[in-house]
Amino acid sequence: MRASERAAILADARIAGVDEAGRGPLAGPVVVAAVILDPQRPIDGIDDSKALSAMQRDALAPLIRDCAMAWSVIVVEVEEIESRNILGATLAGMSRALAALAPAPTLALIDGNRLPRELPCPARTIVGGDASEAAIGAASILAKTTRDALMIELDAQHPGYGFARHKGYPTPEHLAALERLGPCPIHRRGFAPVRRLLGQAALF
């Protein structure tokens, strides 16, 4: 395809970026976001959420919601992570996030190397896409800020684990709290450190 033809197609396309936050933690949901940016309303500073400070992410998130052509955020709870496994739950969340966009996307760019089976439009994966594609970077920001806010709320419901600080990731603080308190209802029983503690408890 000639460069001019590709440019014409992209000019008419509604390209959705898709990314997730929370595949690696031991606790809490995984959050998936999809964003179609509006080329008429560019947003400065969008990048991979991991490359931005919390203050930068919090400033960009409302701008993305206000300026994007469409956006959606899907929260996949621990129960579904347990029943599907984390990859299956994440891919299901991606399908839902894309299906929730209005207007519907004509193309989806998904961070990573796995495509969900059921999609409402053609799609392709991009490894490291959150740093190279603005729409994926915007999705990563919405997913990350939403999940961080949820983990702060869950910290109040399940005190002692430090969820507001580590957001459920397997930090030394979190692992020590797990050893001391045992798993709580939002811990992912299928993840090895949690499964190991449950196995030990069953011995007594």
C-alpha cells in the first residue's frame, strides 16, 4: 500500500488504543481502557503511564476524557480473574472496552502480543505500543488512574495490607502483610504467593 493511500485510510479511521493496568498484582481487579483520540483536539504529554508521574497521570486523565472522541473503562473483578485466569480476564476486558466505545472504532491497536477472540473491529497488536501510539498511551493512563483510585478505596475496606501504597503489587511490604494477615477477599487465589499461603494454612 502506498504511503498516500495509507494516510487517507488513517485520516478517515476511528483508531482505538487499548491497554490494561493490573495484570501483575496479587490483589484487586485488572482494569482495561480503550480510547479513540480526536485529531482535532490534540493532547500534549500523553505517554506510557509508567513513564509518567502520578501527578502527570492525574492531570492528563480528565483531559483525555474531555477531548477524546470516545473512551471506555472496564473493571474486571477478582472473581473473573480467578475463573478465567489473568490473561483470559484481561482479553475479555479488552473486548468489552472496545464494544463499549461510541462511535465504534474502525481499527483497534492493542498493547502487547495477544488479540482477544471476539472483537467489534479489525485489530492488531503492538508490543510497547503504550510508548509509541498516543491512543494506547491514553488508554494506559485511564486504566492506571482508575485502578489506582480503586486500590485506594480498597485499602480503606481491607486495612493493614498497604494497598493504597503498592496497589496490590508483590512488594516486600505487601508480602510481609500477607504472611502476617493472610489473604483477604480481594487477593487472587490463583497467584503463587497467595496460593502458597493458603496451602500452608490448610496444613494446620
